[in-house]
Amino acid sequence: MTKHSIMIIDDEKIVGDMARLSLEQDGYEVETFLDGRSALDRLEVRPFDVVVTDLKMKGVDGLQVLRTVKKRHPKTVVIMITAFANLDVAIEALRDDVHDFFPKPVKLKELKASIERALGKDGGH
Amino acid sequence: MGQGVLAGFRSISNSLRQSLGGGAPADPKTLFAHFRAVLDHNNRSLEVITDMGEKLGGDYLFDINYTRSAYESLYEAISGSIRNFALLTGDRYPQLAEVLARIDTLVERMFAAAGPEGGALVVPYAEITWDMAEEVGGKNYHLAEMANALHLPVPPSFAVTTAAFDAFVRHNGLGERLAGLAAGADDGALAGLRAAVLAGAVPPELAESFDRAVAALRHRLGPDATLAVRSSAEEEDGDFSFAGQFESVLNVPCTGAAVAEAYKQVVASLYEPGAVAYQRHLGCDPGRLRMAVAVVAMVPARSSGVIYTVASGTEPDTLLVNAAWGLGTAVVDGRTDADLFTVAKSGGPRLAASRVGGKETMVVNDGASGIATVATPAGQRGVPSLSEAEVLALARQAMAIETYFKAPQDIEWAVDRDGRTFILQARGLRVEHGPEESAADASEPLAASHLPVLLADHGTVVQKGVTAGKVFVLKHADDLDRVPRGAILVARHDSPHFVRVIPFLNAIITDVGAPTSHMASICREFSIPTVVNTGDGTALLGHDEEVTLMAGDENRVTVYAGIAHDLLREQRQTARRMREIYEFRRQKYVMRYIAPLNLVNPLEEEFAADKCKTVHDLIRFMHEKSVQSLVASATRQGRGIMGVFGGRKGLRRLALPLPIQVLAIDLGGGFVDGPASGEATLAEIASVPLRALLQGMMHPGVWHEENLALQGRDLLSGMSRAADLTGGGAAAGANLAVISGDYVNMSMRFGYHFNMLDSYCSDTPRNNHIYFRFVGGAAAITSRSRRIQMMASILAESGFIIKTKGDLLVARVSNLSREDIERILDQTGRLIAFTRQLDAVLDSDETVARLARAFLAGDYRVRP
């Protein structure tokens, strides 16, 4: 069985490092990026099954990542994480496009459960 | 935060002093409000600390914004505590604001990712912090961690930093020659470089630093001490071990000049052809490596050697101890036929096998000329160089180091002539893993799925994790000293007194306890799997039984009988890898300034404002002193009652079926009908702790008719005192309760027995406490001590921590639910009444034991 691929984008290195370590242990293929620009460049080269992105980043932010991903790879699942919990309105608007939304700190277990749901690993629904 | 902190507090202090200028005590209601504010702010602080412990524990994705904002909330809360505490105590402890300012500086430095100030050339181990691994090198860093965090016996030492190396290179103009090494250098060029280092001069500021640091060591160790000067070039995580690549100079006299000479020898060894080739092999440019050096006091070793905490990848449960007489060089170099002790780690260390070596030669100190290899005296050849007890003591320390660094360790140790053990070095041990090490295999015979379950889903998980060990059921607080390292401590109550053993335990399980207690935060700090509130853990788990504890999310707890190797393996791998993330370690390090608890026992001298080092210490100190301050103020009110309350207003007599009179002052919420006057019945008392206490005192059977007769005189005098009081006559300190809805401070005198009980009993467990003091008299000394002994044994059953001295008994318990506090107050009330009648019958130690047993069984008759 091929590994599912996950892209993590966060301008704080620790987030990508921890997510990678934890997700790789569960058998995912993980690539991490510190900014939206380089992540989008990578997406030109290859698709990912899941993109986990921070919302607020300098330069290309999470919303731009989301729009580009949805345009180029409509099947890719996008999960948004952010330190700012008061963006309910924006999130509501994005509801159709974003698979899930987590305020930081994100419990790894919940993030993994969300990824599994997205990939239909939990029995599919 | 930063500057302005102290200034802010100072201005509070000043205005306080002015407002308190005349020494007039603030009114009790105001003081009580400050007391509650201290508790509230302390609670808020503990909540933030708990949250940070959880979020920074490895189960959450977090970033610096989280860590920063959490710290800011904490800072605000603890500042509030300090402000109110100053108002409560009349600014008796101005040092607390200074402690907070110091903590704040360290935390801000961590956030700014700035190194310590000034690029110090020499750093004593006590001052080595998380961010100095690069400057002081791996050896120093690890040893300092073991001394500072694990409190293991590490010889007095200091680090010579990479900044010192830079200064040396600059001072001697060696920079260009070093840069040239990258391009390649023949043996002749290297020899020239080594000669230049050895002939070089130590820069004056480094020489001064050596003089100062060496003088401090000499002061501690005496003039005959000698030092070992060794390289500390290892990478922090032991990826490049450089084991044995560089020179170590042993037996260096304790003078600045001698250390300077040895320092040059160690630095020069960086340019030995073998060492240079090794550096190239590892992919580092030989000219780029900056060497830090460790200066460690030599242990006058009777025996020394090496420990591997695992025998191999396939034998993770086996620990090996190599040992020989004298200094350890012979063992490290493999030059002597050393003793080999094989120790099984599971369930506390056990000696599995020993092979005694011939040890024909040994290495000894040879005075001024360094060390020498000599023939082992005939009487010591073929004789074990360690006793079994020493092997096990070393094994326990090694296991603690392995647990702390979460990886197998290679440890050098020594035992001195008095049998004291020392850790000289610890570094990561590279282990070849067997194929089955890579993943958990549920089909193996010792997998969890095959083991019987002793306890499932009881309790609250304080710290998650999987661990195994032998159960130690703690029956008495005194047994704490006997808890073996690596044990799973199972106790009825949690206690801050466990702090001293926590770093060495594999897990803690308690029947009763709170996830926000002092103990809980220490367990999180040390990542010791901990479960509280199991209700019946002490009943379900057998003493000395080997078990595996799995404490998971959503309070999923399982205790298996036996060792579940599959679970343990999985756990080791995850924990190790998270710690490898540098940024993770950096941010988690902020907890060092926040969570550890150094102030444990309020009865010790160390329990002082200037001994506070962390936010947790501040909380603990303020809590304890707030209670004391409140007790003192309530006592003052008792004495000066008329003055404070302006007559009889607010003072009510309790109409109770008790052979004593009690008067109560209400600070707010203590009575159902508010600030009324006149008599109050039990039904009119709203104070939760007072009700509980009185209910105990009114329990059927605890007062005896025969004793009531004996007490006639007391009774009368008690009544007359009360009458005097309410009538505005003589002030008295007896039979007086200061209360609020959730507070009581009650002083009771029966004849020569003086009882003082202070309790806060609310819906927030960590605010709650009972402080009980008993002074007895008027009986023969043996009878008195029997009485104290009986009370102590009964109170201990309720979880009180007890101190007795002659006639005095002081008991405290805290951090329990409202229900538990009420239950214990009821029991204490019964005991207060019961004790009154004892003196005449406590004629032997057997009677003490019998009466205590009977009391606990609800039988209050003093004669069988």
C-alpha cells in the first residue's frame, strides 16, 4: 500500500518538526515548509493527499494556499490551524473548502483523527 | 514584562508601609479578603502551570506565541498573588518580588533565544542552563544536568567554555593556522601547531577566571584536592562521541597555574593526527571545532568503572557494571581484567550475575607526577571491587540517568573510600537494535494482551506514559526513605513530600489526590507517569508486585500484572524522538523556571522567601505563610476581641449540646441569617468547616459521662469565661471560633489541653486545608507522649502530615475535596473530644495501640 502524503506549512519550525515526527511514526509521508511560497512551488511539482497549513503567515498566507490547492488539486484535503481563535467568521466562510480547523495548540491526537477521517481511514464517511 | 517589575512592587511596598505606618492591624475582613485573593491568584497560576505542562508535554503542536501568552497570564496571576500577599502580611516578605523579577529575566532571555550574558569564559556547574550546551560542550552539559536537575552526586566542577577557547586562539594569534587546517596538514604541521598551543600563553582574563574558579573549589574541597581536566567536545546528543580522542589530564593540583597548563595540553590534543583524522571522518573541519573543557574534582577513588545501561539492543533490561580498584582509566581503556556485574533492571535493580576479575594491575594517584599503574596488592586481586549494595546503588543512579535522558547511557563512576558514589560522566550509548526493536509486536509472549489486568480505568491521569516496576505500597510517611529507585509508588494520598523521591520513581498511583497538586506538577515536570484518585489502588496492587502501568488520554488507565515489553518499547521510542527537536526542548525549558518545587517542608529552615527559585516555590511559600498569617490574625482577634469588633457586635454564642461553650465571630457568610446577634443553633451555622468539626465533636459517644463528671471544673470555668466575654469582661483566648462560609479558626481549651484548628473548606480542592495544633499538659510525661503518639497515629490515617515535639503536635493536610475535608474535620472533632478523657487511662503503649484501633473502628469507649 502506498503511503499517504501530508504537507505541513507553518512559519514556526517547531510545529512542522513535531507534526512530522508524530505523523511519520504513523506511517505517513511528510514534507514540511516554513512559508506559503515554497509550499506552493512544491505543489507545482507534486500533489499531496492532505495539506495542513497555518492561517496567518507572512507573504503567502493560509487562505492563498487554500485557494491555490483547491484550484490545482481539488481532491487534496486542507486542514487549517491558527493561533487566533477569533476568526470564526472567516472559517465559516471557508467551511466548504476546509476539511477541519484547529486553534493552536493543536492536540496531535485530534489532528491525526481528522486526517484519518479525511482519508476515509475510520471506516469512511 | 522585564524592567519595571521591581519598581512597581517597590512602590506598592512603600505605600503599604505608609498605610501600615502606625502598626495598626488591618481589620479582619480586609485581611481575609486578601487571603482569598492570594488563593485565587495562586489557583489561576497553578491552572496556567498545569496547562503549560500539558501543552508543552509533546502531545500538542504549539509555537512560541502559545508559550509566550501562557507565560504572560502566569506572570499576571502570580503578580496578583504577591500584591495581595504583601497586603495580608504587612509586606513582611519583600524578597518575593525580587525572586519574580529574577525568574522573569531568565524566561525573557529564553524567549529572546539569547545566550547568557557576556560569553563567560568559565562557568560553575550550578550556573549551567539549558541554552549553554554548545558553549560548555556535551560532557559539561550532561554532568551539570545530572547535578542540577537530578541532584545526583557529581564532583564539584566548572566548565571552560568555547568562548575561552576563542580567547586563547586570539591571544596567541593561532587563528590563521587553524583556518589552514581545513585544506589539509601533514603530521609535521600538526606537531608544530600542538607545540604552539603548549607554548602559548593563557590570556589574562582567562587566567583570572581559572584562579577564581579554582579558589572556590579549594575552599570547598580543601588544599589537598586534585582535579581532572578533560575535553568536553562531544556533541550534546552524543552523535559524535569523540570517545577517547582527546587528552585527559588527571591529578592536576588545585591551582590556577596548574589548571592553565593542563588546559593547554587538552586543547593541544585536538590536533593529534588521530583526532584530526577522526574529525575529518565525521565531516567536521578540524580547524573549526572549538573545544570546551571540563575541570572536575578528582574523587579519591577506592573503586571505579563504567556502566552500560543496556547490554545490547536485544537486552534492554540488562545493565552492565564494569569495576576495578583505584581510578577508572584501566577499565575505560580495557587494560585490566575488571569485575563484571550484570543487573536486571525491571522492577528495581537486582544482581543477576557477577564475574570477579583478576585485576592484576590498578591505576592510582601518584602525587605530583599524575597517575601510575601499579600491581594490585595481593589481598585485593580476585576480590570484588564493589559490594552488592554498591552495585545496586550505582545501578539505580544509572537508571535514573537513563530515564531522564530517555536513551541508553554510557556512564563513568567512582566510589570513594567512604563508600560514596559519584557520577563522573554520562553520554548516549549507541545501541544496535535487534530487528524486533523497531515495532511493537502484540503476538510476543510478554505482550500486554497476554497479561492479567489488575486495575482498569480508575482515577485521573496527571502525567501520561507507559512504565513498569515493582509496586511499593507506602503505609507510613517514614517509609519514604525506603522506596527503591525505579519503583512504582502506590500511596493513599498525594503529598508534596514525595518530591524528594519523584525523580527516581517510575510512576505514582494514589487513592486520593488532585491533578493540580504540587506533587502533580512535579510529576509532569519530570514526565513521571502519574495517576491520582484511583480510590482503591492501594487495595488492588500488591507490595513488591511487578506491574506495567499504561496511563493514556481521557483517563484511560490500565495496570497489568507483569512487564509488558511491547508497550515499554513503543513508549521509549516516541519520548526520545520528541526531545530531539531543539526548539521543543528550548521552549519546554521555560518550565524549569516555573514548575519545579524546591520548598517542600514548611518546618525546614530552607522554607524561606529568599530560597524561592521558581513560580511554584512562590505559590507554595505564599500559600503556607498566608495560612499562618491568617491563623495569627485570628488569634490576635481572639485576644483583642472587644477592641477589634467594637463590643459584642458580630460575636455569637453557639447553643450546642456540648460540655463546652463556643463563641463565634463571623467574617462573612458564617451564619445563615447574616450579621445577627444572640445565640446561634447548629442549624443557623452556615460555615461548612465549623459545622463539620462540631458534628464530629457532637458525635454520639465521644464525650463520656464519667469524664463529664471529672470535667466539672473545666466545664464551669469554660462557661464562666464565655460569660465574661459576652458580658464585656476579661478578654480570653479560649473556645473561640473565627468563621466565614468556608473558613474556621477555632481555639479550644479543656483544662490543660489547648487545641487550635484552622481550616478552609471550599469547592476548590487546592484552596482547602486543615491545620491542627494540640498542646497537652497536666499528666505524667510518659502519659503525655503516649497521648501524642495515639493522636498522631489516628490523624495519620486521615492523611495528615504530622510533626510532634514533646507535648506539641502539629498536623496539616491540604489539597483535598470539600467532602474529604468535611470528613476529616468530623473525625478530628471526634478526636478532640475523645482525647480529653485519655490521660487517666493511657497506662501503657498497648493501650495506645488498642485505643487508636478502637477509635478508628468507631468505638469511643476508653475502657474495654
